[in-house]
Amino acid sequence: MHYLVRFIGEAPTANEANANAQAFADDLVERGTYDYYDPYPHRYEASGTTVPLTSDEGQVAVIEALAYSRTEFMKAIGLVRRMLEAHTDEAIYQDNLPPGEDEQRPSRFDLYRASGHAGTIALYGDGEFWGEAIRNDADYAESMEGIDQSTLWVTSLDMHQ
């Protein structure tokens, strides 16, 4: 599955922020969080772009990333609720669940996604600056407290998971 992931980082220039974001993306691929990324606008026009966080484009990128993370979390939590209501603990543990009515088969992977610590996270802070995933609006607000945003950039990359 491809989606745009946004990376917030501190740098003196857009080029340096972009290079830092791609280095961070390389690290996420190496860890197995993502399969690969495309820094070019083949699938998404914004892929490979870096804009100031304080710009309209930067603010929209953050809003879109948080909205995407919320949507994916809500899908996962819905599947988890359905799974817990309809199946025994043993069936869930064994991952022996039939397809749902809508043909979307719930699985233990949905528990992983719903945790918010992995799965479809669409916003990261530079690992050295914030410590990685920004999972929700509260994480974002906390990460911005007392920060001079004038040297912060947002880089968008097409990531595959």
C-alpha cells in the first residue's frame, strides 16, 4: 500500500531538510517499517517536495497526514471491535478468522495497526529531534511546544508498506 508520509525536521535549507528526511526514510525501510519509498512525483505530486512547516503548504501537509493516520486508525479499531465481538480469544490468537460480511477479513494485524505505534503512521518527526512517529494530534501539539518553527521543514515522500 502506497501513501504519502510527511517528515518534519530542522535544517537551515530545504535541500538539507529533504536529504535528512530521505535518510530517515532509508532508516525506516532498513528497520522494516516500510518496504521502500519513491522520492519522485510518480504517484503523488507532493512526493519529494520540502516546504517550510510555517507555510500554508506545510500546515496542509501536517493536517492531511494527521487526518490520514486518524482514518486508518478508525478503520483498524472498527475491525478490532468486530473481531472481539464475533470471535473467541483462541480464534483470534490462532488468527483463524473467516472473512467478514464486507469481505474485509479482520486479523491480529489490525490489533497491531490499532495500537498506533506501528502500521499506517503518516507523520514523523526527525528521529534526532522528536524521536520518530507523531501518532496523533496530541503528539503533534506536544512536539511543537516551545519550538521555534522558523527552521522546521515538512518533506513528503511516497512510502510503500
